[in-house]
Amino acid sequence: MSFIPASVQSLVDQFARFPGIGKKTAQRLAFFVLKSNREDAALLAHAIMEVKTKILFCSVCGGITETDPCGICSDPKRNQNLICIVEEPADIFTFERANTFTGVYHVLGGVLSPLDGIGPDDLNIDRLLGRVKEGMEVILATNPSVEGDTTALYLGKLLKEKGVIVSRLARGLPVGGALEYTDDATLTRALEGRTTL
Amino acid sequence: MSFIPASVQSLVDQFARFPGIGKKTAQRLAFFVLKSNREDAALLAHAIMEVKTKILFCSVCGGITETDPCGICSDPKRNQNLICIVEEPADIFTFERANTFTGVYHVLGGVLSPLDGIGPDDLNIDRLLGRVKEGMEVILATNPSVEGDTTALYLGKLLKEKGVIVSRLARGLPVGGALEYTDDATLTRALEGRTTL
């Protein structure tokens, strides 16, 4: 589209690379930058570069942090014998937001996905096996997807061999959801996992 | 949320300022930057700053451009006696994408909106009145909203006094839309503006 100035088109292309951002949304974002004042644009550009400069991966859990080890791994109040295994660093923040988990985390950096060529060697598994000791508890909190379940099964087997207590997050009706709109797979799991009152 | 590193939170906050981007989407965007390599992040930051440096407003039409006057205003093949009036620079690209308009544009930079304190003096109207001459044709292409209609009515009156032929974009069923899902106001307009076969 030659009628869009090159620098604007270039910014639209950059935004369109983001997940879930289509061509029209990218254009809307680019025009917002265009309309915002120079200081605000500079703040955004600065924040982008600062994230790349300051953020590192925790050498213990693989989560993102500005200090190594991260604030959670180095917190003496957290239960170091309870490890929650998640796919991505962002998943840690989901747990922390809920403010109900008192253990520590371990980030896999993905899930097993043979179709995408991702095997056990591509995940942060060696370091996990180095962390766990007999009698510890591990919660497998990979996503409730085919790949997440496969990865959980694989890890569960490895971890049980090491004498670790392994669990997986419960499946069932989401709180606040409506029974009417629940899909078959979730309803089946909710029935299977019914709890006695 | 103290568990998110400050630099990441700062980037999330920056993204959340964009229109239509909520807190969760902003977090997803920030994590995408975090996961992308340093070069890609630098490209994005550079594109943001470049837009603010290179883009200026065309002194004739008020559209965005890297050269003044813009490519459309300075194109000898465009009909300079046919002016399409739009609210925002982005609207020009919508017309150009459709590739059906052969005249030139004029950007108002907004619409009349007394509730927001935007009156005629806040819009790019003086320069419009300086551009039009008797016998020229002007198409009012403000949005089909209350403010857009009010602005079109206001401008139409001013322009007719100058002996300009004034028209407004047609209202009716959107092409590809379904009659079943058409709202009452659109259907009324479609009936009023019916065309003989």
C-alpha cells in the first residue's frame, strides 16, 4: 500500500507481528503512536528496550526477573519443597495474582510438541530433575490442552521415579461460568472429579 | 503487582494506554516483546521513534506524509476540484485502499462535539474554506455518527454559501451484510435512499 508513508507502514508491520494483533488493529495502534506526543512515544520505545536490557531468566526456576535468583526463589517464606511446574514465565504471574500458592515455581519454557519438533531436550527439564528430592511435592500446572496433558504425563512418570509426590490441577467448571455453556469435555471432567459435600 | 518485575510492568502500562488494549492483552504484548530477540525489539522501538521523527502533516490537506505537500495533493492526475472531507488521517487510507476515489482529501482532525468541548475553531476548517472555490465539489465523509452528521450539516451550510456542490456518503446496507442483522436506523436509511433499477 504505497499511499501509507513508509515509516508508518513499517510500524504497522512491527505491530502486526504481535500475537492476536491483525492488520487493522496494527494500523490502529500505529495511528495511536502517530497521534500521541513525542514524549509518550519515547517512553514506549524506552520501555521496550529496557525490558530487553534488564530482564533475565532466574537460574533456579527459569522465571523472568531483574535479580538472580528471582524474588520468589530467594524468599525464605516460600515452601521450597512444593514446586509448581508451568509452561511459560507469564503463568507464574497468573498464580501470584491469585495469591493462593505458597511454594515455588519451575518454568518449562514450552510443552512437548512432536509436530513442532519440540522434544524433552528443548524444555527446561534437566534443571527440574536436579532440583527435586525424594518426598517433595510437585504440581503439574501445564495448560489443559493435548500438549499440556502429554507433557504432564511425561514429567509425572519421571518425577514419580524420583520418589516425588506428583499432582495435576483439577479440571471442572470454571467459577462464575454457566453450566449451559460448558463444553462436553469439561463437563465430563467435572462429573468424574465430583466432590462429596 | 509487585511480583511482576518493574521494567515488565512499565511496558505493560505503556501498552495498556493504547485504544482497545486491555490489561490482559497489554501483558500478552509485553511478554511477546520479552520473548522476542533483542534485534526485533530494537526494530520495534526504532519504528516507533521513526514515525514521530519522519511523519509530518500535509500543509494542504492535513493528512500524514513524509513529504510536504503529500503525494496525493501533489499528484497532477488527481482531480483538485473534488475534495473528500474526512475526520482523521487514517480515513484517507481507507479510501485509498478501496482505490475508487480520484479527487483529493481534507482532514478535519476530529468532529464537532460540544460535550467534549470541541467547536469549529478546534477543527481544520479555516484552511478548508481557503481551499474551496465556487463550482468545486465537496464530499462530506465524516463518520455516520451523531457527531459526524452534525459536523457534516455544519460544514455543508458553510460550503453551500461559497457556491460549492456538497454531497454526503450514501447510507444503506453494507455490501456482504445480511438484511436479517441490519439495525432499524440503517434499514430506514436504505429504504429512504432506494435506487430505481
